[in-house]
Amino acid sequence: MKLGLALPHYDTSLAGQPVSWEGVSRIARTAERVGFDSLWVSDHFFLDWSKYGGPDTVQGTFECWTLTSALAAITDRVRVGSMVACNDFRPPALVAKMVASLDELSGGRVDLGLGAGWYEPEYRAAGIEFHNARTRIARLEEAVEIIGRLLDGEELVFKGDHYTIDGAIVRPLGPRSPRPPIWVGGKGDRTLGAIARKADGWNFSWMGPFSTYEERAAAADKACEEADRDPRTLRRSVGVYMLAGTSEADVRRRFERLVERTPPGILRSGGGATGVSWDEFKQDRVAGTVDEVVDRLSRLAELGVEEVVAGLGAIPFQLADEEDVELFGSEIAPALRELNGGTS
């Protein structure tokens, strides 16, 4: 099983400091050096932490595909990808061209993750129409088909309910055969249906209790069967909030540091007191000693998950300290490669 890293790329998400290219690039190089298989960034014009119990202060960030391209330029081995790009921000034919170009320039190291979008404030601020969920998912399904067919080399004529394509082509196609995979993120039944019909892989982020993932994995299997698709052909990845230490005392030390560097309202009250205990933190996250973390992740391998993307914080794409990246790359990544039959 592979190990990816959700790179910190928002204000406050790297040790509580404002986002910077110096910080993001340093973490990316460290992750590649210590053994991570992939690097992932999300796609927002800006964000806030109110959804997670934190403040509604606007968090700045880099544009997803600009950042992904820069990451590909400063790395040599790791795959780079979006988790996930918002479908409504870019026309699908343009996305296909971007993916093929970056895959060629990076030597075949790009994965495309797509999602239907959910954060209405950024739509409104950018003048992009925010459709209802049913429409956003229908648009996503059409886009996945368009992008896949273009990356397969087709000169595409397409007439759908939401997109019309008249002779689009993508040249050059990039070095990989088959083409770069298209992952779609989501959890609901309607999204799982679209994934089963059109996508190469399914990303489930972020995981809480294992029972929730197990239930949704069963729903994904059912969606595949309804689409006349073998569920085993659907690739699976999971974003997981994780924290590990070399001992019980070490992981508690790292937890205390994470609490201190997480925006107020998420792990602690605005007054600074700890609001979430260590025992409570562990309930819905993969946290503990290295052996305990690997043991828990092995359950995902048994369910057919080929890659876990580590969120080394309490909110998406957060990192309390670079020390955590070092530990996961050197201690946990090698152990995970022994899972799923030792494939990586």
C-alpha cells in the first residue's frame, strides 16, 4: 500500500504560519527524500475553518494546478496530484490538456483528482454559478467522461446536458500507457454512482470511524454492480488524519504540539485550554505508536485500498511540524509497502 502526503498549503496549515512557497517546497522535498509515494494538494481560491469548528477567517492558498506544476518541477520521483480539483473551475477539455501537458513534463507522474465542489463562498466571490448538488454531480460525471476520452487520444465530439465538445484533441498525450488515472472524491450515493460509471478510482476523504468507510465501500461496490462493473476494477484511496510517535510518550508530545498549533475551536477553546483529549482525538483518527498506526491501516489494505493519503493534522492539509513527515516517511511508508501483497 502506498503512502501519500496532503501538503500544507493554506494560511495557518504549516505550524500555524502563513502559507509560503518556501515552506511548501521544503516539505515536498522532505517527503520525497524520506519515502512518501505521492504529494497532494486541494483546490480552493480561499477557504476557512468554520466547517471544522474553527474561525471563519479567510485562509489564503496557492492555485491548485500552478502549485502542482511547481511541485513536479522540484521533485524527481513522487507522483503529484489534486485531491481534489473542483470541476466547475475549469472546462474539462482544458483540464485534459493541462493534465497531459504536466504528465509529459513530469515524466508521467501526475494523477488527476476531481470533485463536484462544495464551498459556495469562493464560487460567489469568483462569479461562478453554484448549482445544486444534483447538477454539480451530473456536470462532474460528464467532465470525467470528456477528460478520459481526450486523454485516451480521441478527437472528441460530445453533446451532453452540460457540456458540448466539437472536435477537441489533446496533443501530445504524455508518456504513460494507460493514461493518467482519474480519481473522483466523494461519499454520497449519487457521487458513487458517477464514480462507478466513469472514474478510474475513488478517493474517500476524510476518514473518521472505520465503520463509516466500510459502509461507504460497500455502497461503492453496489454502485459498481449496478453499473455492470466489477468492483475490483475500481481503484481506491483514502485520506486519513494521522498522528504517530515512536512511543506513547512521544505521540502524546506530538499531540500537545498539534493542539497548540491548530486554530482555536477545533482542538481547543478560544481561551487556549485543550478541548479535545488525547483519548477523544484517537477515536476518529489513526493515532498512536508506529506499530499501532500500521496495524490500523492494515485494515484498509484488507478492504482493497491501494493508497492512504496522510493528513498530519486535525484539519485538511495541516501539518504541525516537519518532524512528523520524517517519521511517517522513514517508519510507516516502508511498513505499508508490505501490505496488499507487498506491492507499492
